[in-house]
Amino acid sequence: MKFMVAWNIPPGGYKAAVERFLSTGAPDPKGLKTIGRWHAPGSAHGWHVVDGDATALAELMATWGDLLETQITPVIEDEEAGSSLAKVHGK
């Protein structure tokens, strides 16, 4: 399953979050693969799209939970969405 993780660094946590990111590279836990990660320039928020199981995602969130506020949304690609829409709308 693919998930979009929107993350935000709360006030006062920027330096610690940057230090952890630079020192670790933010590796994926086993069972999770990064599709892409984007940072909004000059801000404290961004997005991370991953593919894998929810347990591995929970591990990743536990690793960063002390520094980041996150919102997780399961996502599907156009082909999957189109297939579902075709079933419902008969096309």
C-alpha cells in the first residue's frame, strides 16, 4: 500500500529535526520503500510518499514522532482509481 505522509516541524523543533535528518539520512525501516520525499523550501514542512505495510509505517512514525507532526493518507495511483471508478460507473 502507498501512503502520503505530510509532515510539519513544530516551533522550536527545527534544529533537532534537521540534525537527525542530516546524521541519519532518514532511512526506511524494513518493509517500507520511499517513492519520493519533498521539502517546501524555506519552511518546516514537506511530504513523503512510501510504499509498504502499515506496521513498517508505524515504525517510521515512531522514529520521528518526537520531532514531527504528521498526517498519513493512504493513496492509490490513477490506474487503480480508474479501475474502481469504472466498476462503480460501468465504463
